[in-house]
Amino acid sequence: MPQFAANLTMLFNELPFMQRFETAAKAGFKAVEYLFPYAYDKKDLAAALRDNGLVQVLHNLPAGNWDGGERGIGCHPDRVVEFREGVARAIDYATALGCPQVNCLLGKLPEGVTPGDARKVVVDNLRFAANELNGAGIRLLIEPVNSFDIPGFYLTLTDQALSLIDEVGSSNLLLQYDIYHAQRMEGELAATLAKYIARIGHIQLADNPGRGEPGTGEINYPWLFKHIDSLGYAGWIGCEYKPRAETVDGLGWRTTLTA
């Protein structure tokens, strides 16, 4: 049976953020993830987890000016110092929250920077981050993101991510496999999961089209959940989808699609 973590950035977003922990717990979730913790006091976040019997399974490294449209700075040659400062900040929060892994969104390819030059920066940044995080007992993940939702995103394909992981050469760097992004970019979900399950540190889900809850689109989630179980995946699956209505009203899929 899959273990589902509520993505509090996407789910229960009709509520103020700090209220979402309690609502997620009442809805039956045992774990949460979200994009960024940095706007909140880590003591308040830790208390929200503790008071509601939740574990935090993921958050991201700082990703630049998110509200301004940035989606990470890992491929920006002129932001290396900022990236490294962000690694230290992520370690501080993840340690306080007991979060075992963080994801690095590599960002959009900057204007005037070639893919080759960006790759050198990415490899150096990931090598640094993987080493620093390893010293703190925290895993580093990278995530391919579809280019329809975020045009110009540097990392879009599973094989591209694995090539970067190979070049970085750290056992502390793994793949975050988002089913929705992978379906949009390359399909072959079952074969890709089977081939690379040992290199996947975290899975996220949403259906396609529309990025809605499982069961609203084309992905055969009842079959896929059984397939993931059969591969021996023991991690959490983050529910990073856009609810069609209020989140609680659409949570029945956890029972109907996993029976």
C-alpha cells in the first residue's frame, strides 16, 4: 500500500498555511511536504508537525525569486554564492524539522548561457550541495520538470537527470520522479520506474491533463500504484496536485484507487 504525503503548497490551499498541518492530519495523512519553509519560523513549523503527529518528508532548496517567476538558480553561473548560502539555509531548516531530504529545482536556463556552460555550473553546485547535505545526514534530490508548465526549465527528462547524477558522482544525490511531469514529457511511466527505482529517492503524483487528483485524467493510477508496490518502493508519494474543489472533497481516490 502506498504511503501518501500531503503537499501543503497545493493541498488545503483554501486555508492559511499554518492551519494546513492540522487539516492534513485530520484527513488521514501521516506525512507532509511543501515547496519552501523559509517564510516561517522553524520552531513554529516543528511544533505544527509535532502537535499533529506528522513527519515532514521533503522541502526544496531556496529557489531565487519565486514570486518574480524564478524557479531555481542551480544553473545560473552568476548565482553560485547565493546557491551555496541556500544550501546552508536548507540544512538549518531540514535539521530542525527532521526532514530527511531536500529537492533542488535547477531553474530556467538564463538568457545568454549555453546548455554546456550551465551544465558545468549545475554539476559543481550539485557536487557541493550533495557533500554538504551528506555531512548533515540529508539526501539531495533533483527533479525533471515539464517544459509546458515551465518553458525554459533546464532539467526536463529522466535520462538527463541521471546523466547529471552520474557526473556528480555522489551516492547522496538521487532522482525525484514526478509522475505528472514525466507523463507530459516522456510517458513510459511503468518502464522508467522499473528501470530506475533504485535511483529514485522520492515520487510525486498528479493526473494529466490538468494536474488534478488521481482518477481525473489519463493515468491508470490503480495499476500504477500496484506496480510501484511491486518494485519495492518504500518511500512516500507526495500528492502535488491541484484539487478540483476543496481538498477534502477530493480525497476519496486514496481508497478507491488503491483497493
